[in-house]
Amino acid sequence: MGCTWCEISQLESLELYFSIHYNIDRQLRSNFTFHHCFDQIPQMSTRWLPAAQLTASGRPVFILGEVESSLLSGVDIEPDDQYPNLSPLKSGILILTTHRLIWISDSSSAFAIPLSAVTHIFSPKKSIKAMFASPRIRIQVLVSPQNGCLDEKGSKSMVITIVVRGKTDPEAFLGKLWEAWRGRAWETLKEESSSSTSTDEGSSRSGIRTRSAVVGVAGILRKEQEMWESTDKSLQDAFQDLNALMDKAKEMVMLAEKMRQKLLSGPSTQGTGTNDEEIGSKQEMQDWMLSVGIASPVTKESAGALYHQQLSRQLADFVKIPLEKAGGMISLIDIYCVFNRARGTELISPEDLLQACSIWEKIDVPVMLRKFDSGVMVIQNKSYSDEEVLARINALVLKPDSLRSGISASDAAMALGIAPAMAKEHLLTAESKGLLCRDISPDGFRFYVNLFGEILTEDIYLVKDYGTYGTWISAVLASR
Amino acid sequence: MKRRPGIGGLQTAAAARNQYRILGENVAKIRTDLMKEQLATFRSQLEDFARKHKNDIRKNPTFRSQFHEMCAKVGVDPLASNKGFWAEMLGIGDFYYELGVQIVEICLATRPHNGGLINLQELCSLLGQKRKTAREAVSEDDCLRAISKLKVLGSGFEVISVGKKKLVRSVPTELNKDHNEILEVAQGQGYVTLEEVQRRLSWSAGRATDALETLLKASSCKSIGLFFFLFSSTEGLAMIDDGHSDGKRRYWFPCISSISSYVGS
């Protein structure tokens, strides 16, 4: 266990604190948990920004409602000079979203600056020096007074400089930063949740007051009627034009959700002629699509030069769930469909998909692309690798039945739970690695365990105590 | 409603309850109808917007994700490009990519029923149902072009011609679990016939034939008389036996090592 703000272990940190300030018995120290940045011990702290979560493939984990807007590469983040103990963050990727500025380093650690802590964005300095130096964006954020760590409720402020060393357009980024900051997406979320509850209460209270005279069945019917009329009206207003829809987007999303719930719970479909089964599976797929939809698909506009790399990472994250459903291996074309569906209208071309997969070799992700001789390409888990399958084939081929009569592709297929064509491939691979020997007979193609490694050329009848030669002999003898 | 004592009172109460029930059912029916109407309006409006304002929606990432969420919840497909002249002539633009995605989606959805083999005509008609609001219908040629654009992703999708019909196969041999099921059926007697496969696994004739033919593939095995032959082309897992008196073709699987059918050790 260590302090989240710097890497000194907890015991060490306690000792530091207490050795300077107090003399406390060792036993009591274990009961205290705190982080020691609150004292004035000067340490070089790299943790002055809150950490951000990353997925297994190095993409940031977004919070609900957060949408990615832009991406810069080769970015340094430098703190103010008045806090010399804070070390700058060098050379990472900066992602702007509706809620945060996320900085990701190459060594896969990430920090975030919540936009709610930003108090001011400075316009870029126009000077001769600025023309030749890397562009800089300066923002003012709230920090806690003691140590300069970023704190939304802090009382002091500090200027953070974002140095953009990569080949990107800082003006456009600055524009988007202003937009995101002014949009205050984090506040609307809180506002909405509090306002929705208050309007419910308000309307019900006013409802009781004005309609206290109408009770009973007529009252219920009238309330229903009014609900339908108001939904009708808001539908009409929202779809007048695109701007209206954008304004009312959140309301429409909630309406859509309500309709969907009613549709699912109510009596089913409009009675078309096609199979019920097909409609059922379509519904299931739709539900599944909803749950894996990508809210922030990587696009050329958002990621610029790093489009392929970020796309490749997003794909690696996305592909995990379909892979599990399909049992470890999934055809590339199936993924093309499913991934594009999740992205909505932001389609990627097949060539983009192929390129994203080929980048996987260079970055550290748990999936890989595999090409078969027949031209088929699939995505599989690295853990579902050849070694594991070979180990299973080995175990299969050492069973007494297999020692006697060998295994065929179909036996392997049924034992491993894969298609016979795949099983045959695996068996051939195992043979080329020296694990198996083939036996071609009128009965077909069978594979036996390879014992030649254990047989000495000088004395071919010598059976070693360990090893499979002995096991084989006993198994064959047992059948007679 | 006055409560009267006695049987009369009970009957009145029962009658009143009945009336309330009927009223409740009517209200529920009206409610469902109204809801369906509103849902239909919502859907058609969304589809209109998806088509007309496609570029604008894409420009604004926050709104785009909300729009997609709306579409997904209500069951609207936001992919709704029109073909356009240039798309048809030069094959550029989103139309064929969108079509590709929709085609693969249909294949995925029907895979449990047809084992990954679907008639091109059926595919086109299902596609037409999906794209009800598009201005033009999709022809078989469009489908073929869309599938050919997927070629770069490997040969998972194949179009095979059987006589005059064209079939689209979406499951490559390496991933086809149909073959396992045939092998399981074959374990009983060491061989299967086409009817047996169809009957036991409830498959269509086309699906069964295709699976059996694939298991035979690349092995030039035509038996002469009885079933043992010595072609050592070893790709196929099955052998044909046409020599039986009832004329039905049997598919033998010598590799099935079940002791009861293990002939001649």
C-alpha cells in the first residue's frame, strides 16, 4: 500500500511525518491513514493531477455522457513556477472531451484535468518568440493551497501550460477547448438530475391543487390524455429542424427510453408475416447493440494523425466482448459489421479495419489477427494461442485410447470444441512442431504421439523409466 | 354506488367490477395504440433526419452520440445513404459500405437458422424490408458489389452458384460448427445419409448438402462398388458410397473412432 500522491510506501511516509513532528509509538502508527503531502516536506511530486483510468488497450475510460472531441500528440504539461516541487509531465497524448483534459503517457499512465477546475483559458501570446517556439496553451486551474495538487474546490489557483510539440493545429484545439469549457457538460448533468426531481414534485403538487376537484376514473383518464398530448407536442417541436432537435436531444433520449420500455413490456409486434424467431433474435441483437454502443468513436476529425493508432486501440477494447461470445475466435468480417454498428454513422472502411488490426502487432494488446491458408482472416485472443491448443492436443493424444488408435481430425474437433477444419490445422501444426506423427491408412488420417525422440538409435528396445514410450507400450499391451 | 345487502348487492358489485375491467381494457388498448402511433412518428422523423442532416449530425460529436442513442432505443437504423450517380458508377461514397454492414448483419441474424448459407434473393428481400424508407430498392447486383468490397477482409464471405441460384456463405469452413454436428450424427453408424441429417438436425436440404459436400472437399473419392478405396488424398473427412441397393448416397466417416463401427482393425 502506498500513498496515492507519491510512491513512498505508507510506513515510510508515516515515519517521515512522525519523525519530524511527533514521537508516537510504532503500534499506534498503523492505525493512521493519511497522505503526507499535507505537511511542508518538499518532495518532487508527479501526482499533482488526479489519475485517469485506462482500458487494457490504452484508451481512456469515459464517464457517462463524456464524448471525445479532439486529440493532440507530443504534449507536455508544465505546472506553474511557484510550485517547484511539482514535476512536469512530458511527451504524451492529450485528449479533450466534454468533461476533461486527459493526458496519456507512453508508459500507459494517465492523468486528467477536470474542466470544472478550470477557471480561465488564456488567449495565446502573440510574440516573435512564440512564433518559433512550440505553441503553448495556458489555463488557470484551482488547486489546494498546501501543495499545488489540483482540487476543484481549492482556494488558490495555478497556471498550467500545455506545450504542444507535435504537428497539430493548436488554434483549432483551443477553439474546441473553449467550446467544451463553455458547454459545462458536467454541470448540466447535475442540474438535470436535481431539476427533474423538482419538476416532478412541482407538477404533482400543482396538479393536486388545481385538479383537486376532478377525482376518480375521469381524473385518471384526463391525466392520461394530457400526458399523450404533451408528448405529441414535444415530438412536434423537437423535430421542427435540426437545431430544435439538438436542444431537445436529452429530452428525446429519455422519451425514446420510455417508449422502448413500454414496447418491451407491452404486447408484442405489429404482427408481420415473418418468423417470430427472427424478430426475437433481432430484438436481442438490438439490445446487445445498445449495451455496447460506442459513444466516442475515433474519427479522423477527432484524432487527426493518430487516427489509425487510436482506432486500433478502440477496436482492441471493443472486440473483447464479441470474442468471448464467439468462444475465442471470430471472423474479421463479422467484427467489421459489429464494430461499425456500434459506431453508428461513423463507418470505417474495410481497409481501415485491416490496417487497425495490423497495428496490433506493434502495440501491446491481448488480441491478434490470424490468417489461414484458405484466405480467411480471424481475430483471436492471444491467450487462445497455439501453445494452449498444443498443450490440449498433447493431453488428448496421451490418453490410453489415443495411444492405441491415435486421433483423427474429427476426434480432436469434438474434444476441443472447434470446427473440424480448424482441428486439422492444429494437428498439422502440432506435427510440424514434432509433437505428433501421422498415420495414413485406408481408414483415413490419424495422428499419434511422437515417440521417436525417446528411442535411442543404438538400442531401439530400451525403454526409459520416465517418458511416454513406457506408457505407450503398456497401453498397447493392455488392448490385447 | 350504493351497497345493497344480500345477493342483489353481490350481483351489483360483480357487475360494477366487470364494467371497470372492460373500461380498463379499453383504456389499455387505446394507450397501446396511441403509443404505437407516437413510436411510428418518432421513428419516421428520426429516419428523415438521419437522411437529410447526415453531415451535420456527424460534425457535432455530442449530438451525434445522443442521436445514435435515440435511434438505437427506438429501433431506427441510422445508415440511410442514397446511392447517387457517382456511387453507382465509381463505387465511391458510403452507400456500398453501409450496405455491406447491413448485409453482414442480416447474415449474422439468420445464421442460427440456416447455418450461414443464405439465398441471395432472400438476402435482398430482407434488406429491402430493413431499408423501407430508402428511396430506391436494392438490387441483387448492389448486394454483390457490396460483398465484393468486403473481400479485403479475407475470404470469409463467398458467393456460390448452384444452378441458377446464388447462395451467400458467411461462415468460413474453419469456423463452421455444422460439421461437428454431422460428425456427431455419424457416430451412431459410421455413416449418414442426406435425409438423416435433415431429419435429425432439422436443417434445410441446401444446408445439409453444402455441409456434406464441404466435408468431402478436395478428396477425389468416388468409390467403386463398396466403400474401401485407396485414394490417399487426405483432405476430406468423408467418403461417398453410392453402391447400396436403395440408391441413396451414404457418407462414411472412417475417422469416427467409435468402437462399434470400427471395421477391420
